[in-house]
Amino acid sequence: MTAEADERFMRRALGLAERARGLTSPNPLVGAVIVADGVVIGEGFHEAAGRPHAETVALAASGHHARGATLYVTLEPCAHHGRTPPCAPAVVAAGVRRVVIATGDPDPRVNGRGLEILRSAGVDVAVGVLGDEAVRQNRVFFTSSRQGRPHVTLKAAMTLDGRIADVHGTSQWITGEAARREAHRLRSEVDAIIVGVETALRDDPALTVRLERPWPREPYRVVLDTSARTPPAARLISSGTPSRAVVVVGAHAPVERMRGLEATGATVVRVSERDARVDVQEILAALFARDVRGVLVEGGSEVHAGFLEAGLVDRVAIFVAPRLLGGRAAPGVIGGVGRALKDAARLRDLTVHAIGDDLLIEADLARGE
């Protein structure tokens, strides 16, 4: 098989994996294609956690024709028993002759073990075809596997002069309807949506996913609320399953307020305080323990600053509206004490897309660059 053919079939596998975006957590997106004599004889993708893995689906579609064929898969086949059996031994048992893998699996339970099983059985294994694209596709999974915490995307909507609200605190709506629909797509891809208590008190957001079709997953709706000021009647509690509304309070939060929130069915999580605010590292650890692998931090500016100053922002998604607000008191995207220019957080792999009349700028935080 030529390098050009390998890329063509791997790109097909990546496209299959993409069909399940937002549905597989805490598992990665994975697509698989089986080819014999240059013809696709079976393909599949991992549809959701607990469902068959991509390789299993493709092997089932191929049947006995998989013997002697080539498997293209976007992530190293797993080697451990989880909710489903391991894939690497199944690939060997099916008689697949060659396996082309986009990238290795960073999960400590796999991380080379799948490759070892395949190679020990005499399977020809190639790794790295469209590897960078595969890593980008699963950036959330890679971050959570390597860092042991959720991947954090900072999301904001701002005017062209950098304001996220006017001098009166009004922020609805800075961007147009198309941008707001895109924001809900971003929500659909994560396991938790985080806001600060000031945003919860001012805007009373529902923090739900509202798309053209009903979304089968319900991200946690999280409010950072050091003193437990969230009203029991807050929409973020009543807008979905109450227990998936998580109110994170500080060590000194009044017990009576906490009990009032718990009476609604909301989940109240107490964490340590740092500089009179809830500790964001402990927040992420508590969410990670609940199988949260990707979070969207939606504000406000002080919450954004807290995550950025702790070095916990992995990606930004900033909507920019063609408006100018001005005002010394109007808040910007990032609050806090600020940084010297030489210490500014740097971004890489920046993309810009027009969304209606607005722009969406997305980029990763540069680490150690």
C-alpha cells in the first residue's frame, strides 16, 4: 500500500471518528477502516462510552474477509478490559495482516501495550500516519490522560475592543444568533460548563445544550461559589437533572446555605480556598473523579483569570463581535492582577472563522515555548 493510500484511508477513519464528537467521553474519538486489495470491506467508529469500539465494529462488518487485510485506526488499539473487551487481541484473532495507526494511546492502561500485542503476534504495524491530526482530534483525551485532570477551554464573547459586558454589567447579547448557536455546539462537546457566582447571579444562565436536535448527553452545570450565594431557585439547578448542577463552595461556606442548595437536589462540593476563592485545582480534581474530561469555562473575567493564573487553561474560544463599547469600568475577558507583557500567555495554532457577523478565534495555549 502506498503512503498516499495510507493517508487516504486514515483520513476516512478520522472522518468516521468525528461523527461521535461530544458523545464518547470519557473515551476518545476513534474511527477504523479495513481494506483488502485496495477496497474498503468494513468500517466503524466508537459511538459512545460502553458501546463497541471502532475496531470491533469494523471487524464485525468485515467478517472473515478481515484475514490478511489492513486495518486503519486513528488510535492505538486498547489492551485492557474496561466496559468492553480489549481490541488488540481481537485484531490478532481476526487475522489482520497489517495495522496502520495514526497515534499511540496515552492512557497509562494502554500506552504501547496494544502495539506490543500486535507486533508479538507478527502483525505488521505502522504508526504516525496523520498523527498530528489524530492528536488534535482527541486533544481533550490526550490532556486528561497525560495531566490527570480535565482539558480546559476558556470561552468568552467580547466586543472588538475587548469588553465582555458594558459598564452596567449587561452582556446579553454581545454576539449574534449564529455565534450563540456555535457556543452551544462547544457546550455539546464537553462534560462540564463552569461559571462564577457573579455570572450566575447576574444572568441566571441555564447552562444547557440547546441545538437543533435534542442532545443525548447532559454536561454538568458548575458554579464556583465560595460563600454559597447561589439561589436555590437558580435556573442552572432546575434546567436539567438537579444532581448535575454542581455548586462548588469554599471551606467557610455557611452550612445553612449549603443545606438549602442540597435540598433542591443539587450537588454541593466543598473545596479549599486560595486567596478567598475556591481552589481551581481542587475543582478540576473533583470533576475528574466524576469522569469529566473536558470543561468549558464561560466566565466571568475573574474566573477566567483564576484558571489562567493557575496554568490550567489549555485552549481558548473567543467570539468577537463587530461592536465597540468602551468604558473604564467595563470588564474585559481576563481579570485578575494581570501580567507583564514579557510574561503574557502565548497562543499557537490559531484559527479564525466567520460565524454570521461575528468571528470565532480558537487557539491552544503554548506550553514552554
